[in-house]
Amino acid sequence: MLKFLKWTLITGLIGGLLGIVSLIGLYMYLSPDLPDAKKLKEFKLQTPLKVYSQDGKLISQYGEKKRIPLTFDEVPLQMRQAFLAIEDSRFYQHPGIDPIGIVRAAINLAVTGKKGQGASTITQQVARNYFLTREKTYIRKIREVFLAWNIEQELTKDEILLAYLNKIPLGHRSFGVGAAAQVYYGKTIDELNLAQVAVIAGLPKAPSTLNPIRSPSRAKARRNLVLKRMHDLKFIDDAQYQEAKNAPITAKRHGAKIELYAPYLGEMVRSYMVETYGREAAYSNGFNVYTTVPSDLQIAAQNAVATNILNYDLRHGYRGAEQQFNLEEVLTTTAENTEEQPLSNEQKISELIKNTRDIRILQPAVVNTIEEQAFTAVLKTGEVITVNWDQMKWARAFVDDSNQGAAPKTSADIVALGDLIRVFKRGDTWHLSQIPEVSSALVSLDPYDGAIRAIIGGFDFNKSQFNRVTQAKRQIGSNIKPLLYSYALERNFTLASIINDVPITQWDRSQGSAWRPKNSPPIYNGPTRLRLGLSQSKNVMSVKLIQKLGIRDSINYMTKFGFQKDDLPIGESLALGSASVTPMEAATAYAAFANGGFLVTPYFIERVTDSTEATVEVATPKIACEACENATKLIIDEFNTVDSLALSDQCMTDETQLAPRVISAQNAFLVREMLRSVITGGGSWANGNGWSGTGWRIANTIKRKDIGGKTGTTNDSKDAWFSGISPYFVTSTWIGFDNPSRALGRTRTNSNLGKEQIKGAESGAKSAMPTWVDFMNFALKDKPQQRKVIPANIKTIRIDMATGLLTTKTDYTSRFEYFIDGTEPTTFIDSTQSPTATKDTVEEQFEDDIF
């Protein structure tokens, strides 16, 4: 027996030594091909592209892998304990390889003949997830063991555990526990309860089959196993264990936690990042893009566009239910829910629309009871709501865009049982609505550097990804007239120049018919000053102007504002807005009037950072700055070079940062004056000589004098515009149908839910201007009103309002007018008169006009 034991011991020692030598040899053989474990410290996790508002609200997230990298301290202790309990309870004791687990796996292989993964430690899983494949071969397993050993020499246990928790695949394209918390529960990891933590910890074994969304029962069983292991290891006490074990499975799929709805802006950023950095880098390098758009202005723009679109629908009638359900049949079914309890009638009805998508604020609902002048409907949630008469009586039957049926008298005239309808909530009141067919857009810029401050490309991005701000070239209508009038000022016309506002009839050889441009409304004032002509949008005056100025010269002039020459048709109709441009182009052109004559370039990205928040890219827009321009000229003239330090001392910029000047400061000032008159009008109403501009309604809401704008309506009201300026924002709004042949039509009722009004065509003032008013009223509410700054070489002279000639009268027939030095009239309406007004008396008598 002693001899046997001796030989057994010797054989064991020899076998052990041979094993160790073989293992060392195998390590030496494989080590040159093993990945460098040190790289794990530098490993960059693939994280998605995130887009933020200027004030840090998340707008969009792009990337195939959802990941939220965390620091060790950000991972709650219970989350760490849960994974240790179920995956590797001896993690902090073993050297990266668990001998007990290996023996267990070897016995399993010997008994069953099947390979398993039961021996893998967390360190081995890190090795596999970061460096190796998941193929089940002996050589891969050996490489995994050696690599795990190397990792343990280079990283601390906490670093290894964190690498595991940030990388592990957990289903639904979520990688790491931070992303899993968001995907399954819509929470940050520190907001999870114990039961939810255990669900996530149970996922690594089989993320698809143990998924709490796909297989709640399997997920619950796996969760309870995790909880049992945590209880056995004293990580949780009896009360915690029982409470979490009895908790229901609450997981459901959540997208990224979007804080600001701005999908058109998000798509603009995504496209730019892919084009600039490449698709793979853009989607996986963890870029954070901070846009120029503040969240409060974007929300105000959303509300303004949505309200105006819905009001348009109110004016044009109700198109009826989206779908009809047989409620009698639905309510007699015996369908049961997942808890095997009978469904209530409300639940049965809500099941019909559970997959019907909300369209922005419009929720789907099914009508389930009807009263004389009210009805109830069931939402997707099963909630029963009531729509009262005042919130539905607008719903005349839609006939076409210009005709609606008779006013309804009862609820049954509008809806029927089983109707799938749309509703929205305002305050505590539910309103009947419908999915709009009309489209709209809004863009607002900082006039001094082109930063986009709000952008709405359509009513609902999911319905249409077409960005009407940047992609929809539509006829601009009278929005183009300020550019034409600006060219007239360039050609020595003045605000007091007279154009005869009388009808035109001329033969159009190309059409073989007479062309008769008309004013809208068809009112003609005879000899009329330019200021009044633009403020009242006189079509005939614009046509006569372009005839005097020349069509091709006018086109060349308009291209200075950023318009494309190919979009400007060669014809006199150009004066009426036959050019096709985007809202972005319109806003950019108007910015030149607001900023003193410079062409800025719109931009929407303020800065880009990487996953560590290190700056990758910063915007360097060209600035509209007259003071800087003058400083640059002064320095170049004196020293024949640009002194950057001296220049930055004066206005914090240099010559290369200045936007190009396209019109003079004097020209821009005079156009601003005309745009202001569109809103404020002029003259003396008390003496019957007052007049209003096409935007007069604005003055009732935005009570300030440093704003101006211009309406725009195309033939047959197919497009309606309003573009306006202020010292802070330049905003352009458009409304129309995506089908350019469809007109906005006419209405029988206004947006006051049924109140009768005279039937009239949609127009820029009626259809587009309300959006501008709502947005700008919010945007300017905290901005101080700016006083008017009169450029050099501008004279202020009293003129006769009827003729534009000089006058010494001070009654309602006269007003002070601005002129570029040398262009002022030299003739008095009475040749015996002589001027008596001075600059001092002008400022004293006309103080109201200094804003």
C-alpha cells in the first residue's frame, strides 16, 4: 500500500509538473496573439450620437447600440451585488479564473458530453465581450482564460466589474446597465427598485428569451432566482426579498428620454454629422451636438404652428371619422386580458386603437355614447372623456377647401357610435379635432450671426420627414416685394416717390392674352408713395416698379440676398412673387434688413463634443457688425494691415469674421421703415387720412414699435407667408398644401368655433401671420424695446403725404419722412413756401417715431 501511495504521489507530481509546463508552454505559444489587456483602460465604448438644445435638453439620439456609460460610483451597490450574486459570487476572491467553476464545468462535460459556459467568471466575460468572439471552441476558451489572467494583472477588480457592467448586451439593442434601465423602465439607473434591478441582472444569460417585454413569465422566474441568490449571500434581508419577489413585472419598451420635440432639427444634425464624420463614427463615437436652438423658443414655435394649423382646419370643416367600428360586436366578445380577468367595455374599446399612433397633440379615441350636444369617447388608455358642444360645434361638414356644409345642431350631426376620431386637451377641456392635411413651417434666425433659434419643418415628423423649411421651394408671393423696393432705393427712388396705382392691362405675347395684374383687394389709390405702396402690398405698383428697374437687373439684385438665380423667373410676375424659395431663404434675405445690410449664413450647431465632453468643433459664424466693419476699414486705411488686437478691443471680431455687406446701412434702414409701416400704418385717422398696412392686426397683440414684416399670398391662395423682423429675431412662416396645385381655399367660419363671418379667401395675413404673431409675442416678451438708430447720411424732412413733395404744413396732410442724403425732394407743393422744420423740431415733434 505504501509503495502504491508512493508511486501515486510521484505520478501525480510528475503529472502536475507536466501540466504546469504544458500550461506555461501553451501560454507562451498563445500570448503573442493575445490582445493587450492594457488597451482595456483606453477602450472606447460605442455610444450613440446625441443632439441637444442650446440649454442642454435632449432632442434626438442616433446609433444602432444604445449605451449610457457610467462611472463605478454611479452604479448602485444593489445593481453590483445582483450581478455578482447571479454571475460570479467569488469575483472579488478569485484571480480571474474560478477553479471551482472549472471543475464543475469539467464534470458536466464528462457526464453529458456537452460544452457549457458555467465556468466563465465576470473577468472572462469581459475578455470575451471586449476582445474575443462568442464561438464555443476549446482554443477560444483557453485564450479567454489566459486573457482573463492578464486583465486581472492590469486592472483593479472595480475597473473590471465596471467594464463588464458597461459592455454586457442586455437585449433590445441595449448594452450596459445604464442603457437597460432606460430601455426597459424609462429611468436612470439610480431610480430603479430592487425588483427591476434583479430583472436586468438576470438578462445576460439569455437576453432574448429572458426578456421582460417578450417573455414576462420567464423574466419573472429568472428575476426571482437572482433575488434568491442575493438573499442567500446576505445582500438583502427577508423583507426586501419577499417584497421584490412579489412585485409585478413592469417593464415596457422605452425610447431615449427625449426632453424636447425638434425632430426636423435632429435630422439636420444627423445628416451633417454623417456627412462630416462618416456614418460609423457619427453613430458610435459618442458625439454630443449642442444646437443653437433654445428649448423655450422651440416649444413656442411648435405651439404657434400647431395652433394655427388646427385653427385653419376649424375654418374649413370636418372631414369625418378615420374609421368606423361595430361597437355592438366588439362589446359582446369574451376576450380576456393577460391576467385572465374579463375586460371591461372601456378596455375592449381601447384595445381597438392600442396600436393607433398619436399625431403630435392629437390622440385617437372611439365614440361610445352620444348625447344631444355632447359625446363621450374612449382613449387608448381606457379613460373615458367628454367633448362638449362648444368644443365641437365648429365641425361643419367638409365639402372642399372653399365650401363647407350647414352648421351642425346636435352631436349626431357630427359623430356616430364607433367613430375613430381625434381629440386634444387644452386645460381641463377636450376638443374634437382631426389630422390636418395642410402643412406649415417656421424658422427664426438671429439676424446678426444667422443662428437658428427655432425651426418647425411640418406638423408631425413621423407622418412626413420632408423638412419644409429647407426643402420646400414655394412661390413667395408679396414676401418678395421688400427686395424689389430695396433695389428701387438703390436706384434713387425714395419712400416718398410716387407710383400711379391704377389698373394695368397689357398684351402678353407668350400667352396670347391680356395680362391684368390686380391689387388684392382690388382697390386703387392713384398716385401713391412707396412707403404706402409696400405697407398695403399694392401689386400694380410693384409691377410698375419692376418695369422701371428692369427685370434682369432686379433678378441680379435679388441674388445678393442669397436667392438662387434659377429660382427667379424672367418676367414681370416676379414683382408679385412668382419666385420659388424656401422659408430659410426668405428669413435669410429679411435678416439683411434687420441687421443693417449684411448677408448672414444660417447655422444650427453651436458646438460638438466627444464622449468625454472634450470640444471637437465650435461654430465660427460670420457676424453682421457695422461697428466692426468701420473699425476694420479704419485699421486697414491707417496701417495697410489688420491689427487683430486693436480690432478685438473694439468689437471682439476681425475682418475674416464679418458677414459680407450686400446693401448699405441707409438702404436697410429705409426698408425697415416700410416694413414697420406694414404693421403700424400711418397718417391721421381723426381727419380721415389714416391708413393701415396688411399686418395691422399685429399691433393689437405685439405692442412694440421695433418690429416690421410683410405678408405674402400667391395666386389662388396656394401659398401664404409672413416674414418679419425685430432687433432680436427674423422669422418666416409659411402655410400651404404639399401638393402645390391645391389652394388654401375660402372659409365660412372663423377660428372662434362657429361664429359666422363673411366668406373670404385665405391669405398671408389670415393664414400665416397668426403663427408669426404667437411665436414673436413669446420670443420678444422679455426683450427690451430698442430705440431707432438712424444711420449717417439720413435726413428727416416733412413732406406732403399726397404728393411726396416738401411742405411746411404741420397738419394731417403732412408727415416727416426719411431720405438718403441727396435723394430728398427739392420742390414744395407751393413754390412760395420755404422750409421751417429743423432736425431739432423733428425729434421734438415726432418723438413717437424714434423707436
